Amino acid sequence: VQLQASGGGLVQAGDSLNLSCTASGRSLSIYGTGWFRQGPRKEREFVSSISSTGERIYYAESVKGRFTISRDDPKNTVYLQMNSLKPEDTAVYYCAARLMGGASTMPYDFDSWGQGTQVTVSS
């Protein structure tokens, strides 16, 4: 499956963004999907993940209560709604998919990765 992330941009602290990850090549409905991010001079870190059924969802503590992951299988798309953005959310955001179907917090569990979309939050 090929993944295309979009929706990033430059916003001010407190603003919202909605990232999209659209799949092609195969139906995303059988995949668990996740969002990871890599900030300046930082390692890639887990943000959120949702299982193929949508029954299991994980969030990083740093985004819990502010970010919401969801999936629209007919559109072959997974979303990450980001509210109350902070400067420390600045990063390149990557979406990923795993054929196993479950949600996961670990990058090595994911088989396919998108190219990333830049999110910059100014103070």
C-alpha cells in the first residue's frame, strides 16, 4: 500500500490542523494505521494509532486530549485532528500502516510509510 500524508502547515499556538493519510494500491480497511512525528534534532516518536476495526486506539501522553485519530475506510483515509497545538508539536508527521491490522506504538511494527507532512507551530 502507498501512503500520502497531507494537511500540514504553519499555524499559531492554539490553532488546529487536520492531517490526512490517503492510501492507494490496496484497501486501507485491513491495515492498522498510525501517526509518528520527528521534530528538529529529535528521534521519530509515536503520536497515535488505530486498529483496522477502529476498536483500539492509542495516543502518546503528550497529545492525549488534544489529538484525535479516525479512519474513513470508504475514502481509504486516516485522519489526525490536532487541536490546541503547541510549539513543541512542530515536526514532520508521518503516517504508517501495518498489515497485521492491530494498533501499535512501535515504528518497527509498521510495513508502509508515507513521505511526511511538515507541521510548524509558532508561539
